[in-house]
Amino acid sequence: MSKIVIAFDNTKYSRNALSWAIENAYHPGDKVVLLTVGVLSCKFGDLISNTFEDAQYQNSWVNQERQKNAEAEAKKEAEKILEEGLEWLNQHMQKRDMKINCDTVALTGIDPRTRIVDYVSSQDVYMLVLGDRGLNAMQSQILGSVSKHCIHSAPCPVLTVKYHESDEQLQTTTPPQSN
């Protein structure tokens, strides 16, 4: 039994990657893990409080409460994304008369790239599947490419699924049955 981890953020890119993985990489008996990272929000005031002069403030009760609230909010958002992902997956599987063994993992953090790599590094993962947003070199440099980071840092094979507008139609149609 192989474990396939699919990074999911409920965008058309990750739904496309999920669809592709189920159609092409999944084999009966494989375990699918739908993984998302709730990103901790960082407000300007939080950045200012992180200065050297405010080092004592870092351990204050107020800052700890702010961090707990941010983590709870990020976890809640991640769980909502996974719930929507499972609902989408169930509809997708129902159209194809398939059933799969799927778990969900909701992580939180500032940088999804490192959290994804940390997770797959700690598990026995056969393959990591990600959607590719199709960023150009400049956008990738400025925004940071999750898929690029995972390709270079993950200990398992990483598959990026490129999105094409025609893929949206593929996700909603039933494939022909083989004899």
C-alpha cells in the first residue's frame, strides 16, 4: 500500500492536481492524504513587535494569546478547506463509481512550503502531488513557488500537475468505461 500526499488549497490548480492524481497515480489499496496548510496571518503590528527592542514583549501573555488565536484561526481555515476538498473528492469519485481511502491533515504555519516538506519527511510517502499555478520566473521569485521548493527539498518523488483551462471540463465529465 502506497501513501500519496496531495497538497490542497481548494484552488482550481489543486483540484486539478487532485483529480489527476486520482485518475492517474492512484491504485486500489493506496492511501490518499489530502494535506493543507493554514497560513498564520502576520499583521504589521506583529512585525514591529518582533524587533530586538521588544524582545521582552515576545514572551508576554498578550503576544502568546495573539499567537494562539492566529494558530486557531489558521487551523479552522485549514479544516474548512479540507472539508470542501473531501466534499469535492466525494462528488468526483461518485461520478466515477470509485471509492478511495482518504485521510486529511491540517497543518498551520507561516510558510506552507516548509510545512509540506516537513510533513512528507516525517511520513512514509510514496509521492507528493501539487498543482502548478504556472507562475513565470519573476512571479515565482517574488511570491515563492511551493512546487519548486518541494521538488528540491522533499525526500520523495514530487509530481506537479500543470493546469490548462481545458482541465476544468475534464474534472466535470465522466471518463469512458474500459472493458
